[in-house]
Amino acid sequence: VTRKEAMEGPDVAKWLEADDIERLQLLASKTWRPVEDGELQSGDEVIPGVVRYTRKRCGRYKARMVALGNLQKNVSLAEIYSPTVSHAANRYLLTEAAAAGHYVEQFDITGAFVKAVLGDDKVFVRLPKHWSKDPKGDLVRLLKSLYGLRISPRRWFDTYSKFLMEERRWAACPTEPGLFRKGKM
């Protein structure tokens, strides 16, 4: 649902609440900071940000801030590659777990990309007009990733693999970099 459709429909109060929740969650997680004077150089890209509105199957109203990464030009393919687990590796994992009597559980990490730190990456986003004081939309530098950016999957993988390997002492499979296990591989 577009913002116009959401704001003109009968559920405007629910959409506004979802929009406020998304904005406050991003602010609380310190996803961006204002651009400092002289920080934006002439060759730097400014990516527009929009809020997408979705009604979930459970009936919940969801708003999500998304960067229009399809408009990004200054990104190399090496920066956006993120490992995925092959079907063969999934079969191996399930077969080994069943043979050893292990319990396998699937889970979801809510707002995963927003937990990924951008580090030295300079990504500038123009916030949506309705979230800004500036009529064109406030200009911010991202500190954490957003959905829609081309580098988001890679930054999320880097953040999550660092957490698993350094904090949890898990090991990455040398032939399947997206597959981790407790103990040695």
C-alpha cells in the first residue's frame, strides 16, 4: 500500500500508528545520524528512503522504512555478495542432526538488516518528507543497514557471522560459509 492509499483509507489511524512505531524503533536503534557540515562530498550518492505499508496475514499493520537501493550506482558486486546455504548443505545438516539425535529449530530475527552495522561505509539517505523537518526530507548518514540497500545482505551476514564465531564460539563451514555449527567443523 502506498502512503497516499494508506492515509486516504478507512484504517488511517492504524497506518499512522504503524508508521510511528517504525520511526521510533529506527531512532531507538540509532540507525542514522544527521549529516555533518562538509561530510557530504560531490561524488557521494544520496539514496531516497520511503515507507512501505503492508497488512500482514495476521491482520497487523506494518510500516517499514526502505532505502531505494535499486537507484544505487556506486556499489561493487564484491560488496553485495552474501553467502547462502545450498540445498545439499541443508540436506547434510538435517541428515547429520537426525543421525546424532539433535534438535533442529528454525527461527526468525526481527528487523535483521537494521541490526547490521555499516562501519566505514558512507551511505546517505534522504528520509521521507513526513518524517522530516526539511520539506525535501532530512538528509542523514546511515550507521546501520536498511532494507532495500544493495549492501544490506552482506553487512547482515558479516554482523551475524561475527556474533556466532566471536561471541558464541561457533565455527563456519569452510565449503559452505553460510553454515555454522557449535564446535569444530
